[in-house]
Amino acid sequence: MKSYKTEINPTEEQKNKYARTVGTCRYVYNLFIATNKEQYENNMPYMNNHDFSKWLNNEYLPNNPDKAWVKEVSSKAVRNALDNAHKAYKNFFNKKGKFPRFKKKGKNDCNYYFVRTSKSQPIEAERHRIKVPCIGNVRLKEYGYIPTKSNIIKSGTISKHADRYYISVTTDEPQVILQNNTNDGIGIDVGLKDFAVISDGKIFKAKKQKKLKKKLKREQRKLSRKYNKNKTKIKKGESTEGIEKQKTVVAKIHHKIANVREDYQNKIVNEIVKTKPSYITIEDLNVSGMMKNRHLSEAITNAGFNMFVKKLIYKASINSIEVRRVNRFEPSSKKCSKCGNIKKDLKLSDRVYCCDVCGFEIDRDMNAAINLKNAKIYKIA
């Protein structure tokens, strides 16, 4: 199985159909949570997604004719919203997550889900467009990216970010796997000065994005001023078009910053995997603990260490590369990679490691990367 994600260019009518479907899915999702919350308060049994679907179609909708619009959108998308709500409750019961929250319009909203019903009714894709059930042919902005073979697309999702629409599809095709991995592994030390330092000598600098962040601050100040000017309108519930437009401007800059960061991480991961190492060793970072440092929290958030590690593990797994995790308390930075001496008084400001025993001098991060490569105690990610 393989996934593809690309931007689409829907018409105004298709945008309206998407908005109606997403709004219906959000309503059904929130109704599922509210109903089960009421069931619990009245000491009644939990209603799973299958039972709720029967109750919705046989009791709730016939008794509430004003809610007939629920049946006017894609049934697969509505069913997927119920499955997601049930999964959220299940994670809460198994103590894997918090109590499910209600969906809010424009924030953590539902997505448009579609699926291939049978082999006789495939999801057709051409070089420049894809046929989505209940919406029709949607134009692609990137031609020739999604595979056009018949019966290969299993399911898909349409999402919206910062006034831009994206489609992701899952296909029935094997992953391209790199062969003949070398016997030599590598260690990767991630940081803020240099995003990633590889034990083989490669260094990937951190992406600063100063211009975009400066622009973001300026646009956020504009949005704040608009809120202050329209306080009375907001209280009365009147329309504030200026605020909504400025919100979109700010969201677009946030989205662009995220896209630049993701693209940079993808390039680093691909370059690492193409070297065909037999194993990759990384440090098990405590990112949530590092975020408590108010001087570094913003830089750590912008770096996106967790997402980088997830991408690396995924790409390595499909290419038969073992990923090892070393304990976060392992003194990889303080340990000399040549003689093994541990320098306990090493400060964060010391960017060059100078061993007190053998006199070996090396870049601090490169020393840590070599120690991670040579680590004997680790866990398989």
C-alpha cells in the first residue's frame, strides 16, 4: 500500500458540496459524543458506532424531519465520522487518550472521506483530475502525480488548510524498497544550531525562516488590532468580514511555514535513506520536557523533532533499515568518541569537545553522533 497527497482546484459548487459534507460529519460526530455522554449520566450502556448508526437512521431522523439534510451527503463520509468518534471513545476507555472533544468549525474539523465500494465501481483518476464520489471530477494542481491505473485507488480524503484544498489517496501498489544496504550504520544527533548531524560527516543546517516569521508577526498584530476595533460587533454577533479575511492571511502564513519545514525534513530523510545504512541510531528525546525551557521552546516547536523522527522511522522501515533508539540519559555529548572518557563539566556553550584524557578535539554534535552510532544499549524503534 502507498499513499499520495496533492493539492486540488475544486469549483465553487464542489467547494459547497465539500462544506455541506464536512458540516454534516461534524454534526454527527458531536451528536455521537453528546448522546453517549447523556447515556453515561443516566447509567445507560455505551452506544457504539454500529448501534448509533441504526438509532440515527431508524429513530432520530424520522422523529426530527428538520434534520433530513443528514441523508443528503455521502453516507461513507458520515460513517467514517462515526468510526472516528467511536475510536476516540475507545482510546479514552483504554486510557490512551483524553475524553473526546466536540469538533469546532474551522478548528480540528472533519474531513471528506470516500472509498471504493467494489472493483466494478473504481475510483477513476486521470493525469489532470480524479473522480470523487458525490462531488464529481476534481482538477489536480499537480499533473501526473496520482497513479491512473484502474482499480488501484482504495480510498481517499479531502481536507482544507488555510483556504487551500488537498486530496490524499491510498493505493494498492507495493512500496519501492532499496536493496543492498551497507554493513555500516550511522548515528544522528538532532539540535537547534544544526538540525541534524550525521556520524558520516554530513551536517544539515537548521531552517530559520526569518522573513516568514517577521511577516507572521506583522499580520498577527493587524489581526489583534481588528479584534480590538470590533469588540462590540463580536459581542452582538454581527458579521466581521475584516477579521475573517485577516484570519485567512495569518493561517496561510502558518501553513507556508509548516510546508517549508515539512519539505526540508522530507529532503533530509530521503538523503539519509539513500545512503543505504544497515541501521540508524537516534536519541530518544524528551521533547515535552525540553519545551519547558521558555528560552528554547519556540525554537524546539519550529524544529519539529517528533515529526522528523516519525518520518525517518517510516521511511527506514519500508526500506529494511533498522532504527535504534538510545536512552535519553545516555551521555552521548559528554562521552569521548575516541577513548570513552566522560567529561562531566561539559556546558551547553561548549561547541567543541576537548577530551581531558587523550586530548581529542571534535565538534560537540559530531562527537554525539559518533557515540550514538557506536551505542551498544538501545531499543528497536
